[in-house]
Amino acid sequence: MNLSVLLGMIGPNQIIIILVIVVLLFGAKKIPELMKGVGKGIKDFKDATKGNDEESRNENNHDRKELP
């Protein structure tokens, strides 16, 4: 089956069931900590990819300056 078909089949009842399962597995107090960790991970990933882009631009500019 196609992924978009599966995602189209998820309704409000299924989302509520998934949320209840997550609360049961992790507990209500642990969920904010998990979300904070996920957010920090995404921020670190964006910063790392942004840093790589800036490094490549600096290297390209440096190479152009050395050429006669």
C-alpha cells in the first residue's frame, strides 16, 4: 500500500488512541521532557546543516581568491 493512502486513513479516533498509548507508555510527566529533547535535536540538526552550508561557501570564496 502507498504511504499517502495509509496516512489518509488515520482519523481523529485513531489519533486519540495513539495519544492514549503514548501517555500510558511514557507517563504524562515524561512527555514534555521527550518533546523538549526532540525540539533540541531538530534545532541542533538545523544548526549543523546551516554550519556546513556556511563552511562550503567560505571554502568556495577562499578558493576563488587564490586563483589568479
